Amino acid sequence: MSSQQTEWEIHGVAFGNCNCAWGCPCQFNSPTTHGTCEGVLSGRIERGQFDGQPLDGLAYVMVFQWPGEIAEGNGRQQAIIDARANPKQREGLRRILHGEDTAPGCTHFYVYNSMMSDVMEPRYEPIELEIDVAARTGRVRVPGLVEVDGAPIMDPNSGAEFQARIQLPKGFEYSVAEMGTASCKATGGIPLELSDTYGQWNELHMNQDGVIR
């Protein structure tokens, strides 16, 4: 870790929805389903700290949009941070979500932020967040700004829930993620609307040097 970085650690759960087909080829370093990327990422920190400032119980939502592949850059991003956070917690979360105080390339926050040409000022809003990784269910509400709902994929033959997961032993976002389906609508600085596209649930455990395994 560089002496310029502030130490931090977050441990909780995350739920995301993007415009790719179920499975998301990006998880395999392949081109996106439609040649563009947009989506919403949310998380709840169950235990965490930034420079000794507790972050326990706080939530966040991030809205992303790229006109092409993520690696081509020119993306737009806006973070929404839990309104309950005090000023120090707000700044700590902002720095984490913007990939600051992070070893280069070691978290998805860093990678996404490095591919942006427009990083909007964060908003501080009430966030309603329900994430159950094992059940593959999620619900996100930022009143007037973001709505996301996620559910398991249903097997069209048996009518039962279909479970699949992705394991990335060296992933910069997670080690194991559950797959599902999700839909979202965002009406803030980055408007978007998705229906029954890629849903992802995972444990969130990382610090300034990357995923903790």
C-alpha cells in the first residue's frame, strides 16, 4: 500500500443490475452483450471503516453508463450515498466509491472510475436497500431517483428456481457471485431503464489493496 493511501475496509453485501444478458460476458473478459454498458450497483456495509471512522450500516447506490465497452472509457458515473452518513463518513465513502485511496486496479470502484470522463458530484439521499445473496433477491429504492428489483432466474421447463454462480478466484469485485435477473429505472443524472437483464449478488469484502479472500 502506498503511503499516500488512507487505510479502509468494508464488509457487507452487494447487488447489481446491468444491460447484459444473464451471465454477463464482461465477467469473462468478453465484449458486452450489446456493445455498450449501463447499470446500477448497490451495496450495504455491515462492518467497515475509513481512516478509523466507522461505516457500519451505511448503504450506497452507483449509476454507470458507457457509450461502448468499459475499456474504451468515456463513461459517466454518479454515486448516491446514504443520507444518514455524517460528514466524515460521507467523505470516506465518496473516496472509496470513486476509487481513491486504492491500489491501482485492485477494486472495481477504481477500475470503473478510471474509465470515466464524467464523474458527477455524489448525492446524499435516503436509501432503502434489501439484499439477500443466498436467495438472489434484491430491492433498491432511492425515492424519485432509482428503483431496482432482482429475483432468481426461473427454469422454463420445471418452473423451479434456477441457480448459477460465477467464481473468480482473482476477481477485483468478488470471489463468488450468485446470478439472477433484475430490472431497474434511474431518473437522476444518468437516466436508464432495464428489464429482466443481468442480476448479480455477492459478498462485499475489500480494502485499499483489493478483495479480501
